[in-house]
Amino acid sequence: MDYDLLFFVGLGMLILSIPSLMSALIDDRPPLVAGFGMLLGIGLAAWGLIGGDQGLNPAALPRLFFEVLGRYLP
């Protein structure tokens, strides 16, 4: 299992759920889809952090992102 990929997918889901959350709050609707996306993103990112062998250094995140991208894109 690639825990780095799980971390970045979760982080992406968190980032993409923010506009949905803001839209729901502005339109005075319950943020159900945004809440589900945020919970799923938090869960995936936490699973990626906990399951990985080494800890993540914030300074190494850009390098790690491009390593993961290079592994999965031909």
C-alpha cells in the first residue's frame, strides 16, 4: 500500500471540499457533501500519515509530491 499516495489524495480532497463548504454556508444550506468530503479527506490523510514508515517532514512535501506523481503518471 502506498501511504504517500493516500496522504496526497486525502489532502487533495480536503482542498477541493473547501469551496463546496463555503458555497453551502453562503447559500444557507447544510454542508452535507462538503462535510463528507472533508471527513473522507481527513481519514485518508491520517491513514497515510499513520501507516507510513517514516514521518513526514513539511520541507520534504514538494519533493514527495513529485515522487508520487512520477510513480503513477507514465
